[in-house]
Amino acid sequence: MNDFQNKMKEKIKIYSKKEYLDGYINNEFLTNDGDADVFYNIHDKEELFDSRTVHNQIDLLPSVYSFIEDKTSMLDSTIQIQLHIVGVKFHPKEQELIRHLIKEHYAIELYKIQKEYVKYRRKVIVLIFIGIISLLGYAFLSIYSGSLFFLEVFGFLFSFSLWESFDSLIYTMSEIRNRRSDITQNLLLTINFDEDTSIKKEI
């Protein structure tokens, strides 16, 4: 058990080092011009298209989007990504359809995350407003009234709204902004098609 725990700690220490992560990303993804190459290797078109969807409702398999997000999550959101779909020949109309489906998917995701961001931004504005009113009420009662009950009420409202607004600003909205940047990066990726599996660079 101790040997296993020591091995775990050793691996965590290695993989947590910035030098290791940077080296892995450089070798796995980055090109000489600073862009990133992501290779999705397939053997059949069915590995892309969801058989449960047809005609105007056709979509790609969820695993395709999961693959893209798993790979791009390791990259800085400012990096331009080239997605290479390798191994099968696609008709130009099929290529255009795949590009459209991926763009459409991330455009919808961006719309949803932006709505979430606006919702939390409004929440923060309301909480700050409540906090300011509560502080003014607390200050007024401290000077002109000796009501301990209302002082406690305004004091609670002020501290609660202050805490909630800072929590939303520092944690929730920051996380949403990061997710929004990742989604936008995937929306802007360039999609290439190649039958030759040998184009995948050596690691």
C-alpha cells in the first residue's frame, strides 16, 4: 500500500510540473507558427455521424464533441486550433456539412453560456445594490435609532449580499468566462480532411 501511495505521489509531482505540461503540449499539439494541430483518426464515416439523427436533424456523435473538448481543454484559449479529421475520404458536401455541424454546435453552446453569464451578472448587480442599501440603512439606524433588531437585519443583509456578490464575481463568473473562452476557441477552430493517416506528427 505504501509503495502504491508513493508511486501516486511521484506521478502527481511529475505531471503537475509546468515544464512537463508545457513539453507535452508542445510535442503533442503546437506547430512552428504557434497554432495547434488536433488529429481525429477514424476508419469509417459512421464514427462521426449519429445514426439516431436523420435529414435536417442530422448531427455528429457526442463522442466527437467530447474528443474535441478533451484535447482543446489542455490548450490556452488564445491558440488557434486546426482539427484534422484523418483516415476517410469525404465528399466536399459532406465536409461542408461536418464543418457546419461543429460550428453550429459550439455557436449554440456559446449562446447558452452567454445567457448564463448575463444571468449571473444581473445577480451581482442586484446583490451589490442590496448591499449598498443595507449599508446605508445600517448607518442611518446606527445614528438615529437604537433598534437592535433592525440593525441586525440590515447588518445581515449587507454581509450576505457582499459575500454572495464576491462569491459570484470571483468564482462563478470567472469560471463561466473561462468556459466561454474555451467554447469560443472551439467555435473558431479550422477543420481539415485528409485520407493519409501518416500526416499525424510523431510524438
